[in-house]
Amino acid sequence: MGRKSDSSSSPGGMLRISPRERQILDLIATGSGDKEVARRLGISAATVRTYLQRLYLRAGVHSRTAAVMAFLATRLHDDAVREHG
């Protein structure tokens, strides 16, 4: 059906995301809207919304705020793992 993604939930329950998803969430976390994200990444606003909808499903959330919170929790976890081995 579709291509297999390596960006599912990790065993620790943290959300694993692709580099493009990380770019989108970084911009969303700073307050950028879909159109601004699209302009900055050279994609359409519809594509941004598609990425977000897929992230919502994988993260089990229903809003931008919840998606960003899941992303930030994952980023904090990843930073801690890198720092402490």
C-alpha cells in the first residue's frame, strides 16, 4: 500500500519522527502556521496538514499543541539519552 516509515513509536513510547516531520514540528513549536511552514520548507500548506494529520494519528493526539508537546517530550528524552549514554 504505502511506503514503510521508520518514524513510528519507539519501544519506550516516545514518538520517532522523520527529519521532515522534525522540521515541521520545530516550526509549529515556534508558532508558525501551515502557510508559513509550507513557504519556509518549499512545500504546500496541504502537505504540511497531511504531515500533521499523520503525526496526530501516530502520537494519538488531536491538536497541534498536543503534537508539539509529544515532540518536545521526545526531544527532551533523546537529548537526555545522548547526554547520559
